[in-house]
Amino acid sequence: MSIPRLTNLTLVFILMLFTAKCSIVKNDNAEKEVRNFLSRFEKDIFASDENVIKYFRVTQSKKAILSVIEVLRNNDPIIKCIPEFSNAKILFRSEHIYIDIPVTFKLDAKNENDELNFILNLTLFSIEESFIISEINGEDFYQSYLTIKNRNEWLAERKLALQERVEMYEYANILEKVYDSVIWAVRDQGNLYYYVTSGPWVNTFLNNHNQDTSKVPPGTKMGLISKSGKNIIPIAFDLIGTLSFVEKHMVEVKSNNKIGYFNLNSNTLVIDTIYDFVVPYLKDNIWAIVKKDTMYGWYDYEFNYHPGFATEDNEKWLSDFIYLKKNIQLNSKNYILCEIPNENFLCNGIIIPPNYLVRNKIFNEIEGDISNSNSFWGGSIEYKETTGSLVEQVTNNLRLLITSIKSRYIEGREEFYSYNQISFIGNTKTSFFDDFNGSNLKLNLIDSSMLEVSRTVDYWNYDSDVVQENYLSYYTYFSVTNEEEIVMMKSDRMFPQTEFVKLDSTYLKGEFEIYNEELKDYAKTYYLSKNTLLFMRDEILALRGYNFSDDPDRRKFFESFLKEKYQPKFSSQEEMQSQLSDIDRHNIQFISKQITNHPNNKAI
């Protein structure tokens, strides 16, 4: 069974656009309404996916939510999931209702003594005469489910993995009496090494999957030693990278935010830690290209330094980010993974990527939670990879670097999770914009001062009460000033394209999916539905102050949807003409025409 991964610790609903602010007061009737809601939800867990998904308003995909529902449906042949909705505790706080539902995970009848208790947390928000689930601790819920499942399925594999690490753990215990911290251990070419520090060190990436060594207490230094305590790399660096990441026996080291390289064979610092970045080239007698301040240079295979660039191709390779265009997959097959030398972190692999990947925001400075087991357990990620980068010229002084990053998670919690990293690179400044989820990313330079970025997303990027289509294009706009400064443009609109560009039919076409009630299945469409077009037009009018005096239901809708952003002042569109921009006028007229001529003469 393939179950998608819940990518955050909790599934969080963005309330500021989609729900009305209200105060929920605890009383007998209110608690009764909540328990009735829970009772309905408990029954509908076993209904169709479409019915159960209506209870949620979150940012994650439907697959992510349904992974939790699938466990609650108790269809696993090994694990029993027993939620006690009737014993739920309910707590009223201002606008929210917090619910704790006891859940028991048990193995099958042959192993009834093995069970695990969990509290499933739900946060509800009142909307109209019912409730929605705006937050659920789904990641923790799924991890608890996996814990007992893995105890049963992989007990033998875990025992074997522990046996393989007996030596690692024993020597770590000895070394911990000598050094302030023994943070990681790694086996390379049959040799066992330990990353140790003088001064305190906390593996913060265990909680947030990211660690910035600039936050490590001043004076803490890292080194590498053998199991016998022999000093391999002096305890003098802020960070030591993954062994043999770019070439055997070579490892990147970092000190005072400067980069160098250490040769494990010769126990020598072959490139001093004086460079802003070091990018291994590994051909044509060029080992690496380096930069210090504004000066470039290169090292040959004998690690002799040469100023400038060896060739024009060498310079182009660096300036055009060709080194980022290759696929790089972080996993236990391609690289040597470290582990925390403690049974609690068995097979939870760690990679410390080179700085040239970190400074371009391709990977985190320390990547954890990577499976270091052939049985795919321990870490939750089988691999994380960059699937290649694209460089586009935006202006004479500004280039756009787009890197697609994909992860595959163990047990199919979310088989693949992918996003785009966007970087605007100028002569003196680089601006990063993270986590542009979606696919089919496209660029469109509207004019010299504005760039449009679109990508295909599922409907969770929109409010599902408004948009029924999946796989719409979601638009983001950037203003470009002085040919180098880039700023993301803000919009209060769910469809920001109506604010920044004059629409044409290309903005309405695509390959969408919409649920067909008659067929009880999704059907393909190639043009936005009439409902979506109506909202696009009316959103412009509402945010400009139109009061929809001829349609009280529409006014009530926008009062609920836009909250304080809806300030109705005008009874007719003629009155509000001065409030409209030229783009607004064009788009209102254009969308109205499309609505009139829409093949579906009724709202879907």
C-alpha cells in the first residue's frame, strides 16, 4: 500500500483568508455540537475519499490527508488502529477548539501484548453552522503507526543492524569520556571514524531538518579521529563535510565561514580554509575552481594554486552554473552516510553536502533522516536529489537560477515530494525564494520591470469552496528594479494575475481535472469552469469596493471570504470606475465576455 508522506510535523490550515474570526464560548450546547461533528467524522472515515476530504482545509495534498484516514480505516493487515472518539477531550480557546482523541495501535492477535498509545490532536474552526479541521498532528500519528508496524515487520533486520554497530557504539562510549561531544560516526574503506568537538554541539537538524553552524556556540571546533583515538583531522574546524563526497579520501572543511579541503590519505590540508567557495572541477588537470573575495583561481591535481581561469570554457562552466545542472542524489548508495552513534538513531543517516551546493540553497548544510539501511528504515527519506538546474537571463545584470529538488520517502508516506528553488543572481546580490511547489514551471518577462512565474498545482493552493479544478496554474510576480534588485509582489487576490497583467485566453486554458458528480470520478477539462471565472471577476470587484446590492448572497460570501479586506462602498460598477486600474477594467470586461460565451451556461 502506498501512503503519502505528511511533510510537516502538523497539517496547518492558513486561516487568514478562508475563515471568519469568531469567539467560541464553551457551553453544554457547544460541546454537544462538537461531539456530533466528531461522530459524523468518525462515520465518514469509511465513506468515499471525496466525502472525508471535505472535513479538511489544509495546505497539503489530498494524498497526505488520506494517508492518515487510511490508517484510521483500520485496513492494515498487521496493525489495528483503535481511535476512541467517544472519549475525546475537548478544549475551547478563543477562535479554536482543541480535541484530544485517544488512539491505540495494536499488533494482530498473535502479538496482542505489543501495543502503543497515542493522542490524535485535532484543531477545529467554526464556520457557518459546522466545523472544519484546520490542524492535525498527522506526522506524529503516522510515525507512531510506523513504530509498532516496524517492530513487527523488521525486528530481525533491526537486530542485525545493531549487531553491525556494536563496535561503533562501544568505541563512541569510550571516546565520550575524552571529548566534549562525539556527534557522528562513519565507516569508510573499512575504517571507523568519529566526528568529535571541543565545546558543546547540539544536532538541531533532528528537529527542523536544517542546521546553521553559525549558531553553534563560539569556540566549538570539530575534528575527525579514528576509533583508536588517532587524530585524523585536527579539532580546528567549524564543520567537516561528508568523507569522499567529491573524490575518494577528500573532504571539505569549513572555518570562519571559509572553505578548504583536507586529504585523508596524507592527513594534509591541501586547500587552505580561505575561500568563499570551492567548486571541484575534476578534469583537464583542474581539481577545483576557487573564489576569494572578488578574485578567482584554480588548483591543479598536485594542489598548486593558479590565479584566474585556466580556459574560457572553465570560466563559462562556473558563471553559467553548469556544475549545478547535473543530477545529485543523496542516498546511502552514492555517498558515505554518518550516523549518531546511539541505538536511538539506528540507520538514521546524515550527509554534510559541499558548501557550493549549500550556498546555492540546493541542500541544507546538514541533511539528516536519510535511510542508511537496505531494508529502508531508520531514516524516513530514501533519497533527496536535485534533478537539474535551469539558468535564464532576466536582464543584463540579473539571471534566474531554477533548481528542481525531489525527495522520495520511505513506506510511500508521500512517494515523492518535489519543489523548485528559485534564485535571482545579480552582480552583487543573490535573492532566494524557497519551496515553489508544483510542476511545469514557466517564466514570462512581462516587461523590463516585471517577471511572471507560473507553475501547475493541485487545488489545495486555492480555496476548494471556490475552485473545483485540480492542476490550475498558480502565478507569482516579481518586480525588477535597477536590473538587479528583485522583490516578490504581494497581492490580496487568490488569482494575482488579474491584478498585474491584462488577461488573454492563454490564462484560461490548460489541462485540468474536475470532479464529476454523475460519474463519481474526475474528468479532464481544458478551460476554466464558469464558477472559477465568476470568482475571478467578482474578486476584482469585491476588493475594489463593489457591494453586490443586486446579489445579497454574493455579498455575504465575500464578507465571509475576504473578512476585513472587503469594504463595500459602491452600488454600481459605474460608481467605482475611478477605483479600477486599466488592468482591472480590461480583465473585468474580458472575463465577463468569457462567462457569457461559456459553453456551460450554468455554474458548476
